Amino acid sequence: MKNTILIGFIFLLIGCESDFDLIHDGDPIPIVYCLLDPGEEIQTIRLTKTFVSDQGRGLPDSVELIYYQTQVNLAIEKMDGDQAIEHTEFNAVTVQKEPGLFSDEYHIVYQSSMKVTGNSTYRLIIYIPEEDKLIYSYTKTPGDFSLVDPAYPKLRSIHLMPDHNPVFHWTQAENAIIYQLCLQLNYYEIDSIGTSLRSEVVSLNTVIKNDNPGNYYVYDINSTQFYITLGNSMKEDLNLFRAFHSLDAFVVAGGSELAIHYQTQHEGDPFRIMDFTNIQNGIGVFSSISYSYTRGFKVTNQTVDSLAYGQFTKQLNFLDRDGNRKDQ
């Protein structure tokens, strides 16, 4: 995790590393991570377990020890009071992983097609028959909210320069405490084969708001940080050029469980990540997010030139305002 906690949490579920798994000296403990996302058709549950260490000998050489090898039943239910009005069962799938603690090249996650609605209560249920163990949790999804500014993309161009930090205004989302400001850069990639439209999400400020905002939450983004983050996240390739197309602005809203998880990650002690859990009979986080978008902004000519020749992005081969690429 980096500052992209809301978006990055999704990759924690399915991509990626085993760094948060524990060595444990007692009975295995279920570790559960699930972030309901209304923008995705497929929802994902990450289920692993602690494993028993052998007199402190360290990590095993197989990822299989962190997964349940017996039958596991997983479901998420939409609730109306105490009654489940929708029931969705999840099945195990195998996904590739990045290098981490284990040599194996895969992860096992549980996925299902499931529609997520805002301002609703969901219950996560996991039953392990062999251990007669029931793991469960509840979360409330964020309600609707609006990104008020930046707005009017047909009339406005966003100015991203060191002397100007764009300001975000948005309304409060019910059941949400943590918010992340993001810009999505849409651009053309031009190589010897042809031209294709690509996009890159630049996740910027993460904001925790517990107060009543009145009319709007207000927060600005750092233009220099935008270029630094973009330059670090996009791959350099001398065999292609890139050309600006448009910019989308959006805010991601997350539930209170995600806010507490974020805070424990940023208190300086790496072991505090496990201090918070809302999983009963296990550890982990069950939470949810929501989005508000404004799409299709143009940017000023100075911003296009800064993409092309600025110190943080010049290596990305963006074309300037005239469609040229001058040697620097």
C-alpha cells in the first residue's frame, strides 16, 4: 500500500502479495478481505488462513498452506433488517500473483457475478464444515453523492501547473467516511502498428471526513504530485509516442471499516494493519466503495506541454500542444 488505499485495496484482494498473511503459533485463523464495488460486475473475496509455525523455523515454501484445502462455503447476502433478500454464492478461482513471500505463481480467490447497490446492508457468510466454523461480517454501502467541481467539461479546461492546484467539491455520501481524489488520464498510444486509446488512473489525496460538511466537502490536489505520480506509474517506451485525449475527474467514497483500516496502516507500525478487524471469528476487513465521476475534460495548452517536457513526465514521450515531440 501507497497512498492509493481505496483503489489499491482491490489489488490487495486479487493481485497480489502475500505479505499480510501471518505465521501463528496456535490454531489457524481465517483471514478475510472483501471490498464490494458497484462499478464491477464480478465481486471478489480473498480468504486465506494463518499457518502454524514449526518452532519458529520461518516461512514454508508453498502457498498452499495459507489456503483451505477442504470444502468452504462463501456467500454474500443483501439484507432488509434481519432478513436476507438476495443470496449470492462464491466459487474458487485461480489468479496470478506478483513476487512475494511464496514461490508459487498463483492465488486462490472467490468470485461471483453480483450487483451491488448503494446505501444497502450486506452480510458476508463463510462456513468451513470440517471445522464447523462460521465467519461473518456486515457492511453498509455508501449512498449516492455528487462530484460538484470540477464540472462542466464541455466548457472548461483543467489547468494542472505548479502555480495552480485544482479544487474538488463533492457532497456527502451516507455511510462513507474516507474519500480518495483521482484523475484518469485518457491518451492515445502511437506506435508502428497504429493508434490505440489508453487510460491511466492517478490516485491522489486520501481524505478522512467525520464531520458534517454543510453543503460540500472541499479539498485541493497538488498539481506537481499529479505529474510525479503519473511519471512513476507509467512505463517508459522509446518505441512509441503518446498524445493527450481527455481527463476524467472522480472521487471514490469508502465505508467506515476501510477508513479505520487506512488509519492503522499509516500510524508507523507495520504490525498495526492487523489491529482492526470487522470479521467475526476471523480477522480482516469487509467494506465497500462508491464513485462519482465527471468525464471528458480538456486541459490547457500549458498542461499538455508540461506532460510532454516536464521534469517528471518527459520520459513518457507525450506530444506537445502542436502534436510535435522536440528534442530536449
